[in-house]
Amino acid sequence: MAHGVFWFFLALRIASVFLVTTFFVPDEYWQSLEVAHRLAFGYGHLTWEWTAGIRSYLYPALIAGLYKVLAILSLDTVDLLTILPRILQALFSAYADYRFYVWSNKSKWSVFLLASSWCWFYVGSRTLANTVETSLTMIALSLFPWTSESTSFLWPVALSFFVRPTSVIPWVPLCLYHIKKSSHPTWELLLKRYLLIGVLTGGLSIAVDSYFHGSFIVTPYEFLQYNVLRGIGSFYGEHPWYWYLSAGLPMLLGITILPFLVASFETVRHRQVYKERFLLLSSILFTVAVYSVLAHKEFRFLLPVLPLCLYLTADYLARWSRKASSISIWFVALLILTVNGLLAGYIGSVHQRGTVDVVAHLSSATKDYRDEFNNPAKILFLMPCHSTPFYSHVHQNVTMRFLRCEPNLQEQENYIDEADQFYANPMGWIRKNLPVHPLSALPTHLVAFDVLEPAIANFLSIYQEKASFFHTDYPTERVGQYVKLYERIDPNAAISKPITTSTTAAPPASEGVYADPDEQYNPEEEETA
């Protein structure tokens, strides 16, 4: 039975690799695959987090090793570079699922809730540090000594901390409980177990990070300094303190939020009976409380508490089902499966897929491309920064540029990042940043959302639309319903070509930029030789 459960979860997670084809958050690509691509092939973009040293190379280095093997075997195709890391993550997540099953006393409800979780299906095979963090949390929970003196759970907890320091938050109540109930003196437990395991794991992490960063560095310290002490995270958006309660946790659990709330109420009411559940609920509430204090909030930050929530709910449903009728049990199970299945299907295969599809198309469309001057492709992304994967999904060392959005690290007055500058005056930005001469310096390909087309119609008159990809049913001011791909046309044809509506951006010019932002863009001024 146990082995069958593992193979079931493995099949489910690998299936998600091919069924989940949408964009979630930039970190899935920019903090893992892009970094690994740079390590393995020598080119790829490093965001400010890597130059500032707040990210660990532990996870990207593993993927880079996989990339190196593919390169040695001459199998480094775009398909394999994008799919195999997700399959690797799916394997790890499947093992974590199996450990969750073991931890929950092999409960059928635990298998059902984990398998039907729309959120875990959506992220379980994504190359996110949060996915690794959640998997390590499940493994550690399965090793937690509820009735013994073991400290083996500290190894995955320590590793998770060095992958993503905030992963330690749910463990604060659990570790305090562990220390309190232990028969060993507190000082002995802290020195000979907690500190020793932390030092050994930290030594490995510091060695790996110092090697790849090029100097001695402790990434968890840099992470906390930037994100907590300096509050850099708030640059990327803020939410009210109650956001995790009103939106974050309900979205994380989907329809399962209903039995979870009932289970939580019962746990608090009978906390002397359900001591284990009460401790887990305390960890959940503590984590939500800590994250609620921080201004910048995202759904994925709560991922490590997902297994705790599902365990609590599964235990409640297992007890409830002993007295419930078969009709009630089937109704609850089908309701959870249907609602979460619809969520997983829509968000995993429909919502926000255009930015992934367009880069997949680019990788083939520009492979052997040469413009009229026999130059390779130059691609400009005129969209909110990090809206698409980058070199890891193109796998060609061609010129690519996107609108930057680094936070105000130098604490400049009236700081406005490049993306905001562009959206404040799209044509003004184009005239300042795109070259007049020679024509070959202009980007050959532009990628933009359809909502930008009216604002840059003049510039698009020298481009033709080559492809359009559906992205979302819920467009916003900057994110459109479709992603458009444009290609620069022959200069002689460009002069007489009617203006089209599309969106695009161009690579930095080394010379001949527009000095007057109010000057009318005129393609006739371009060289046509």
C-alpha cells in the first residue's frame, strides 16, 4: 500500500509538469532556471538579489548540474532544459507527499486532501524555492518526535532555512514544544543538536554560496538585512495586515477552507484532547501573524503551512467520517474534488499562459533568424519587468532586454524604476532609449501586451505582428488579455506600411539616441541600406 501511494503521487506530480503550463511568479524562472542557465552555459541574467547576495545557490546549482549533464550529452534542447528541472522537482515533491502520508498515520483523507489540493498541484512541480521549502517542511514534519527524543527533523529544517530563511517561522512553536518536552537539559539540546546541525548545514551552504558568489557570504544574513531590516520587499507591493486571513489562506486552501475552519474551531474547543492538532494550529496562526506584520505579501509565502492545514483537516474528516453517512462522505469528497479540480484546471492551464507561450515561440522563431543586415535577433520585452522567462527558455545567446525594476537600493530621492518611467510616457522612453541610426540597432523582435498598442502605435509602424497569445481573462492597466510578438519589417516596406496596434521594447543603444522626448518618431529617418 505504501509503495502504491508513492507511485500514485509520483504520477500525479509528473502529470502536473505537462498539465500546468501557466505563469505564476517570476521567481520560478529568474531565481532558479535563469541562474542555473548562467552557471551552466555562461549567459543568463542575474537579478539584483544575486548581486546583493541575498539568494542561495544551493537550488540553482543542482539544476545547473543537470544542465551540464545535458550539455555533455548534446541534449541541451529548450524542451529538456525547461521540462527536466520540473520533473526533478516533481520527484522531490512526490517523496514529500509520501512522507506526509506516513506522518498522517496513512490516513486515506490525508492522501485525498493532498492529491486534490489545487494549490499543491499548481506549484508542486514548479522550480520555486517556496516549493522546495514546502517539500522539506513535509519531510521534517514526518520526522518530528511527537513521542520520542529524535532530532533528525532538524536536518531538513536547517536545509530549508538556508534555502529560504523565512521557512523557519512555522517551526518556532514546534521547536519550542520540542525543547520543552525533551528529557535532556535545554543547554545540551541546543548546543549538541540544534547548534551542531545548524553549523554543519550552514557550513555547506556558506561554502557553496561563497564559491559561486565569489567571496565569503552568509546569504540568510543578507536576506534578512534587505527584506526585514530595510524592508525592500515593500517596493514590490503592499497589502493590509488582514490580507492573509481574507485572501491568502482562503486562496491557498480553496474549498478545503470550509472543513479547515470547522477543524480549527473543534481543535481550539477541545485543545486538551487534540494536543497535536492544537500545536499545529498554533504554528499556522503564528506564521500568518508574522507574515501579516510584513508589508509585502504573496500567496506563495504561506505554502509551508499548507501541509499543516491539510493534516489538521484530514484528521478532523477522518473522525467525522466514522459517524457520517456514506452519502455525506461522498458529497464532501466530490465537492472538494470538483471545486479544487476546476481551480487547478483553469489557473494551471488557462490563466496567465501567454507570457510562457510567447517565449516558447521565440526560441524557435529566432533560432536561425537573420535580419536584412545578416544580424541575429535582438529582442525587446516592453512589459512589466520579469513578465516572461528569459534565457533559460530561449537558450540562445542573442541580445535581449526587458524593462528593469530594481528597488531603490541606493536610497535616491524621487527614485523611479525603468518600468515605471516607461509606462509614464511610453513614446518618450522609446525616443530616449532607442537608436535613430543605424536601423540594424533597433530590436528585430518586440514582445508586449495588447493594452500597450495604442500608446506606441507610431513606433509599431515599422513592425508587423507575427503571433498573438492568449494570456488572461482579467486584463489590467499594464497586463493585457493577449501577448503580441512583432518582427521588424523591411525598411522600404516600413515607410508605406499602415500603423498597426501592438506592443514592444528595444535594447539599449550605444549611440544616436533621441535627445528630444517630444520629437515625432519617423521611420523614414532610419537608414535603409
